[in-house]
Amino acid sequence: MASADSPRVIARRSAISRMVRTITSPYYRYRHAKVLHSLRVGVAMLVSILATTGINIPHGIWSSVTLLVVIGGLQHHGNIRKKAADRAAGTLLGAAIGLVLILLQNLTGSLPLTYVLMSIVAGICAWFAIGSSGYIGLLTAITMCIVAGHGDNLIDVGLWRTLNVLIGIVIALAFSFALPLHATYSWRYGIADNLRECARIYTRLLAGATTDEDEQVKHFLAINKRLVQLRSLMPSVAKEIDVPQARLEEIQRLHRQMLSSLELLATGPLMHADAAARAAYAQVCGVEVRAVRGTLLA
């Protein structure tokens, strides 16, 4: 019986080992970033449902909505802290404004006045939504509508929705730091992938090997695409490792210069020479080519 169960036990241990490695290793977390983020948001959603609908808190759906708004699009540790705080601040501010509008409606009984005030608040939020406080402004307006409706919600409905918003924020902030992916690792691994590809292209170009033009263009496009994606990570990287963003910009600028040089090399006179001339050039420059390739890979 023990021998029959051994392969199953070994497979189970292997699966557990892979899971632990995925969770603890920066590289595996980079490789499986979308899976980990999906699991984090999915578990947080389940908790929000159990914390509200599961115990019959009215309007519990808004807890889940708030949760998704706060952390649904947050992945890297460098942007979680600021953006989660901004989103929480906007949600709380919007809930407070919504309650004030409900109270004002109950006192005045004037729906037109409520509509005008809501429109003014929305305009003010839109002003801030296109600036540095974009998240706060946008979520303030959204939460105001969630809590107050069009000003015709009852005060107990507004209070319940405010409570659900607060529950959603707490759950979101708690899960926002669960297994975050550091932007620094994504940026470094992306740069490393590009440098390896540059090393392969450089070696092929100067080793006398022929390369299909369409395939070559495909490789350059892939490198360029990755380089553009890496640029969006730099603000988060700068926060995580406390390095001036200008230094990261310089690294990416040098990388782009290297890529431009490779593109010039790929379209230069050497690439249009015959096979004998390219082989002779490769033989003369062989040591230098290996040195440059080694530097790129290092």
C-alpha cells in the first residue's frame, strides 16, 4: 500500500513545493503575477460577501463594489500604498457628501436643489479627476451617487451603504498587501529579457548568420513593446527602492540607444554583403563579439 501511494504522495509534495516557490520567489511571482492578483481579489471578494450578505447586512453589494474599485486594478507594491490610500480617501469623502445631501433633501424637500448640488459636486470632482488627485476626485463623485442616489435615498439606506463602503475599504486595504508583486522585480526581469534578446540579435548579426527580415522586425517590435511597458513601472520602482526616477530614465535611455544601434547595424552595409565577406568580418571580430555578448548577458 505504501509503495502504491508513493507516486501520489510525491506528486502532492511536488505541487505544494511549486506553490510555495511561486509565492515566495520574486521570479515566480513575476511569472504568475496575474494569477496571484486574481486569487487575491477573488478571496477578498468572498470575504466581503461573507462579511455583509452572509450576515444579512442590507445593501451588502456595495461592499464588494468598493472592494473592486479600491484594489481591482492595483498590482505592484509601489503603487498600492498611495493609490489605495487615495481611493479610500475618495470613497470616504463621497460617502460623507452623500449623507449630507440626503439630510439636506430631508430638511428642504427640494429635489431640484439636490440635483443642482450634486451636479456642482460632480463638476468639482471632475476638475480634480484630471489632475494629480484623479482617483480621489473620481471616487468621491461615484461614492456620492452610491450613497445618496439622486438625493432621494432614505437616511437609513445612506447609512447602510456608507457602512458597506467602509467594510469594503477595510477588506480591500487588508488584502492589498497580500502577496504584492514588486514593480522593481518586474522592471529588472523585463530589462533582463530585453538584454538577452539584444545579445542574441547582436550575435546573429555579427556572426555571419543570415536572418529573415520579417523575423528580425518581429524581434525588434517585441523588444520595443516591452521597453514601453517597463516605462510605466518606473514611478513604482522609484518608490520601492528609493532611487530618483531620473536615474531609471537614464537606464532606459541607454537601453533605447543600444536598440537603435542594433537596428542600424541590421540595416547597414554589412548585412547586404555576400556570405564570404560577412564570414571574414565575423572571424576578425569574433573575440569582440563574444565580449559584447557576455556583457549584455551579465
